[in-house]
Amino acid sequence: MNKPLMAKATAVWLVDNTTISFKQIADFCGLHELEVQGIADGDVAAGVKGFDPVANNQLDQIEIDRAEKDPIHKLKLKYNAAAVGEEKRRGPRYTPLSKRQDRPNSILWLVKFHPELTDGQISKLVGTTKPTIQSIRERTHWNISNMQPIDPVALGLCKQTELDAVVQKAAAKRAADGDVMTDDERRKLVSTEQSLAAEPEPKIPSSISGLETFTLGGDPRGDDEDNQDPIVDADSFFNLPDKDTDDEDDEDDNR
């Protein structure tokens, strides 16, 4: 439902100059009925000057007369032909002053991890300008040596749902264009919900890191006895004579 300009000031004027019920005023001005009652009691909107909706071409006097006679009648905002088709002004997202110093870091993160995003999408997402994005892409930004990529969601510059929506849109566009994505690019285009729902990939224990080419179960040569190497003890390895032979040689020498 459309609201009148300066809704609270309009409610103040209606409370002071008409006998319309609080609920009717609340519905017309987009306020809560208790809030309108607080205006009448002087607890809400103290010092706010009333805004005449009739003099400002927002409400007809006939509507006020009907509402005063019929407690269930709903006030209708006056038709304004000049407001038909009017769209909200679109521009870069507003970024608080306290977070503007972190905005280049978020742009660097988006450029690095989501290169499929256009400058226009990044501009709307974090509230910046295309020349700034271009300078970071080309690494010609004046502070590029001190910048670090930081997730814009972690910085509070955008919501995770907004980032996921932009990424999914970029993924759909690339699929429509028929571009072949690498595995890394495909993983980047997965939303947070899909990433969390995916099964974790099996990992090799860190204790055997570097032995990925070996099997973890059993002897790869099989259980065939013919293929097994003979067991060699220490004596045969060093080709040492038997102890009994040494004793016989000693007796022969004594004779």
C-alpha cells in the first residue's frame, strides 16, 4: 500500500484536525494503532509539526468526511498522475564511512575468487565505481601493495544471500553462453547452501602424506607364494661359515 509523504506528520495533522479513528489513521499512514494513540496522548512525535494532506494534494476532503461518518471506511491516497511509472533511483549501494576503507579489500576478493562477475555486478554488490574495480583488476590501484582479499560478507558490505544470487546468475549466464568451466571455477560458482550440503571429499591421512601412489590395503604383489622373495637370515646374508665347521677346523690344526 502507498503511504503519504511525511507519514508521521500527516498522522499528527489528522489526529489534531479530524475525528477519524486511530485505526483509520494508522492504516492510511502505515503506522501502528498504538503509535497513533501515542501521538494523541503526546508521547509520540512530540514537536512534530502537522502536515496537511489535503493542502498538499494527497487526500481529498470528501475522503475525510466519509471516514468521520463511517468508522470502517479506509482512506484512499489521492491519485497522482505524475507519480505513475516512477521508479526508485538506482545507483551504487550506500556504504557507511566506517567500512569504506575495507571496500577495496572486498573488491580484490571478488576479482580474485569470482572473476566471472562483471564490474556492474560488483559495483551493485559492495557499492563502488567501475573505475575503482578496473584499477584493482589491472593492479594499478594506488594502494594495491597493501591490500588483502577479504570476503565482503565478513566485512558486512553485503549479505551472503545477495552474493549467492549474483554468483548463481553469473553461473547461469556462463552456462547459456556455452563456456566450459574448470573444476576450480565450478566450485566457486556453488552457493553456500549447496556447498554445506555437499558430502566431504575423502582425504588421505596426514601421517602418510606423500605416499598417495601406494595402496592402503594389503600387498599389491598379491598372495602368490611363487612371487614372494625368499626369507634371508643374517648368517646367509653375510655368508658366514657354520659354527660346527669352525670347530672341526680347529681340531685338525691341533693334530
